[in-house]
Amino acid sequence: MFLFDVRMSFKNFMGAYMIIVPLAILLILRIFIPSLESSAVTIAVVTEGPNAVDRKTVDMLDSFADIAAYPTIEAMEQ
């Protein structure tokens, strides 16, 4: 019964339509939506004082975006 339904859906082009159209939409969206690597993101981190970000976190964030390190929050605001 299942094979009969599959054959009939491809005979009426509905099965192919259900496979081709979502793939085409996916390909079109991938062209127009930028990936994470292509986005220009800069993250500011404080390296000293009570609000300092630990080195392990900075190293992890460095793989996703550019890091701008500042000694204090006031220096970051400037």
C-alpha cells in the first residue's frame, strides 16, 4: 500500500514537488542569509579588575568573533 502511494504521488508530480520545492527554498535561503563566519562581529572584553573575563572564555569567543580587550570598563566606554 505504501509503495502504491509513493508511485502515485510521483506519477502526479506531488511526491517530486514535496522533495524539490523545500530543497530549492533551502538553497535560496542559504544564498541570502550570511553564515556566522562572514558576519563582522567584535566583542569587547575587560581584562582586569572585578569585571574581568577569564582567559578560557576569551579563547572560546575568539573562534566566533574578533575580540577587543580593554583593561577597564571606562577604557572600553571611551
